Amino acid sequence: MSEPVAAAGEPVATLRSYDPGTIAFHWVTAVLVLVLFASMRIRPLLPRDWHLGRPLESFHVSIGILFAAVLVLRLVWRLVRGRRLPAGAGVAEWAARSVHFALYLLLVLQVGLGFGLRWFQGEGLSFFGLFSLPDIVERNRGLAHSLEGLHDWVAWALIIVAGGHALAALVHHYVVRDRVLTRMLPAAG
């Protein structure tokens, strides 16, 4: 019986890092999540007389559209091409899989809440003024207000879970001294 083979033809048991596409999607997603989170957290800190609230919100929406596209492409890549590393065993493997599932769930939920929020606010989704996504629902300010609260809550949950994910990678690297962190670095691929 032959050994399982990864997308690149390398036996799964010898894989030490993720493929370049998976690594790129991971880091682009991380950067976009941080930019989106920061863009709305700094908004209340800016002086009102700078009149940056609306431009910052437009920037946030545009980056959100980009993030949605990246997320869809990332999910497609993961399903059809992305490299899977050999599964570990025990509690650590269960925890890792649970965190990854939670991150994907929160990412998808956040995109849906963001789009729904804008649509129910009756405000369009414009991508840097280049194009707009059509409104697909009727304006509903009450529902928009509820979605805004959920969107904010999920943003914090995403930052907390992603922060725990990053902390676990650092613990693996500096305490456990295994290759968990390095296999997601571009130089390792």
C-alpha cells in the first residue's frame, strides 16, 4: 500500500511546512483582520473636527469586501489544494482543531454580519469607490442595530481567539521547541 501523498507529490509523513498558498492566505487573513479591527477601534479616538469618521468607515467597508473575497478564496484553496499536515494525537490536537474551527466560524460569521449590517442600515457596500455591491434587503434600522452589536462582539471574540492561537504558536516555538510556528512561516515553505 502506498503512502498518502500531498498536493505537491511529497509523502504526507515527511511534510514539514504548509504550501505557499496556505501560508499566504494565513498571513493575508491575519493582516486584514488586524487592519479591520484597528480601523474601527481608532475611530472614536480621533478628534471630531478631523472629520475622518466617514472616510475611515468607507475604508473599513472596502477592506471588509477585500477580506470577504480573500476568505472565500482561502476556503476554496483549503478544500481543493491546500496542504494538510499529518494529524497529531491527544488533547493538543483536539485543542488545535477546535481553535481552527472556531477561527473559521468566526471569520465567516463576521463577514456575514458585516454585509448584513450595511445592507440593513440602508447603506451600500462600495469598494474604494471603484464598484458597489447591490442592496439585497430592505432597510431595517432595528435589525441593523442588533447586527452592529453582534458584529462588534464577534470582532472581539475573533481577536481573543486569534490572540490565543498566536500565543499557542509562540509557546510551541519558545517553550516546547517544535516546528508548529515555523511550518507557517514563508521561509519554511
